[in-house]
Amino acid sequence: MPASKGYAALDSKSSLAPITFSRREPGPTEINVEILYCGVCHSDLHMIRNEWGNAVYPMVPGHEIVGRVAAVGNASKKFKVGDIAAIGVIIDSCRHCLPCSKGEEHFCDEGATLTYAATDRVDGSITMGGYSNNYVVDERFAHTVPANLNLAAVAPLLCAGITTYSPLRHWNAGPGKRIGIIGLGGLGHMGLKFAHSFGAHVVQFTTSLKKKEDALKLGADEVVFSKDHAQMKAHAASFDFILDCVSAPHALDDYLPLLKQDGTLSLVGLPDTPPSFASFNLITGRRSISGSMIGGMVETQEMLDYCGQHNIVSEVEVIPIQQIDEAYKRLLRQDVKYRFVIDMSSLK
Ligand code: NAP
Ligand code: ZN
Ligand code: ZN
């Protein structure tokens, strides 16, 4: 295989820089995907800055990948050369434990292999992500993409999409339910679109007043400015489920009193400091706090097919890879509508 090209973080502080590295030839059930688009997830920023303490450098981030199959192994059945394929947050798992046998590889008992900054199960190398020109993956961990969808706008479905689709399905967002989404970012705007599409009454919470009109257009029935105490109080004890998509530390006690009896607040956002909350806000009304992580291969394909049927994609700003540092700065200022996606043809 010719050397792969990408952009890498070399430490937790510097700008991303071009890098070359090697990927193996695809094995019998593997495919080599020429990457067309890769979304920019806030997790990429947490990771390159080592905010979760598990960074490995050089790190090529990127786990919202859409590309064209350039080569297939001699036993691969799902793809042929020229097909569009998509790769998300995990690229391997033990494949035989109970969660894996149910297609819930993200909960693998032995730990799933992440798309970047993890140890590859096949060759022991450190996995390099989608800010690059190609990816080699077992076809079990790649997805087909509905032909009617814009490919740049599909890329974020592979993380932001499945991470919000899965908990909304698990906690039965649908007609008759009041669902809150906290944070109108990459994850939040997909949560809003899905909850609306499932038929729930959706309330978007935001700290950015300027996003109100967008939230309404994206499907919110109501928008609450979460810094306004009176607006928050007006929603006391009214939600069946709240999905917390916030990337920075914030007060859960502002939201727990808004849950009905037996309501659940589920965390998908991963700020670098642990959340805290008053136990009284849980015992009153037997409320729960839970969490959810991406989704397995079966549900990720189900989500992509659902998006094809309902014409759902991400709102994206397509950028060349040379603008990645500026994109990170804007992400931190909550200034993106609503996901940056790198056009990988810019990688020379
Ligand atoms: P993002 O696009 O930056 O969106 C985060 C949103 O949080 C912002 O748009 C903003 O919404 C809100 N926010 C930011 N700072 C805030 C603050 N100080 N106080 C209150 N609200 C604030 O990030 P993302 O890519 O959606 O990712 C969100 C989080 O989910 C990250 O921590 C990421 O690592 C995590 N994540 C988890 C999973 C999983 O499997 N569980 C998967 C992917 C990502 P408003 O402007 O509307 O207030
Ligand atoms: Zn992500
Ligand atoms: Zn497993």
C-alpha cells in the first residue's frame, strides 16, 4: 500500500500538522476506503487536548467517515470496489462476547477498538482516524449509505447521529412524550431532528439566544434559554426524558427538577470534569440519571437507513483540512452550524 496521508496532533497543545503513515493491505474480510468526508466531533478536540487522559501521539483524529471503497479482500461480501461506505467510532471488537453477538459491539466485554488512538486488534499498531486519505477496516464495522443522501452531510451521522438516535430509541421518544435536548451543537441538533421525527414534543435548551430561530426550523416545538431562571422554572416536572449533549461542565441541578416522576436525564456529553448534583433532585419523583455511548453496528445501520427513508442528514459547514485549527476555535465558541465536515479532497 502507498503511504497514507493525514493531519495529526503531535502533542496536546500544538496545531495539527500533515503526517504520513502506513496502513496494511486489506485482509480477506477487510476493505480499503478512500475517504471523501470526515466530520469534526467535539470528542476529537477533547482527545487531542488529552482532556480524558487517554491520548496517544501522533494522533490522527476523526470518526465520522464517509468514503468510496477502493479495494476489497477476497472474502468480503458486503462491498465491492466503487461502493460508498461509512465508518464510525469503533472499528473492531472481540466479536464473540454476548454484547458483540447481539450487534452491540460498542459494549464489548473486552472493550471495542476505537477508530483512532487505540491499539489495533489485527496488527498491534495505533489506530489512525479519518482526518486522512484512507482507512482499512473489517467490513463488519463499515456501513452502507442510502443513495439519496448528501455524502458530506451523512458523515456526522456516524457519531453525532447514532449517539443521539440510540438513547432516544431506548427511552422511547415518540408521540405523547415530552423530550428535552440540552445544547444545540453537533450532537444536539441531531437529537432535535430525531426526537422531532419520532413524533415527540421537543424542547431545545440552549445557552445561545441567537440559535433560537434555527432550533425552531430544525424541529423544536419550544426553545428555552437555559440561563433564564423563570423560563426554566416554567417547565418544572414536565419532561419524560432529557438528553444532555453539552461538552463543557454545567449544572445538572438546573435540569433534574424539570423531569416528571420516573423521568430520566441521559448524559451523552462528556465534559472533562465529573458532573455533580443534589441527591434531593433525584429522590424527589424517583428520577434517574443515565448515560449512553454511540451505538452498535446493527443500530447504526438502522439509523442510516432511517435517515435515508426520512431524508435526515446533519447541517454541515464543509471546510478544507487546512482550516481545522480555526474550526476547533469556532467549536469552542459554539460558533458552528452545526457540524464541521472536512472535504478530504483538500488533503494534498
Ligand atoms: P459541540 O458541537 O461543541 O456542541 C456542544 C454544545 O454544548 C454547544 O453547541 C453548546 O450548545 C453547549 N455548550 C457548550 N459549552 C457550554 C457551556 N459552558 N455551558 C452550557 N452549554 C454549553 O459538541 P458535540 O460534538 O455535539 O459533542 C458534545 C459532547 O458529546 C462532547 O463532550 C463529546 O465529546 C460528547 N460525545 C459523546 C459521545 C457518546 O458516545 N456519548 C459521542 C460523541 C460525542 P448551546 O450553544 O445550544 O448552549
Ligand atoms: Zn464523535
Ligand atoms: Zn465483544
